[in-house]
Amino acid sequence: MNAVLTSSPRRINRQSAFTMVEVLVGTAILGLLMVGVFGVMTMGLSITQMSRENLRATEIMIDKMEGVRTFDWAHQGQK
């Protein structure tokens, strides 16, 4: 049994590709997404830095308040 393959006359041999407009729209969308991702990363890093500064300030205040709390106020002027 021999099978013969013939091409159908209805088939058109065309190459399929994206048009320039589709490529530009896709590139624009990708660019906007990348700008958004970098913006979120920058905001996250600045929030982390601010949180570290606030934590350090809180630690310094607690240390100073501990010094005030443990100060001997009754014997301050006596030597």
C-alpha cells in the first residue's frame, strides 16, 4: 500500500509573523511592567531603610529612658 501525499489547492503557503504595530504594543506593555516592577522595588528598599532608622532611634530612646529611670534622684546633690 503506497500513500501519496499531495498538497491541497486551498492551502496558501504564507509565512506567519507579528506586524510592527503588534511588536511595538508588546514592547510598550513590557516597558510599563518593568517600570512598575522597578518602582515597587525602590519603594520597598526605601521603606526598609526608614524602618531601620526608626528602630535605631527607638533603641536610643529606650537606652536614654533606662538611664533616667535608674538614676538615683535622692542622692543627687550629696557627696
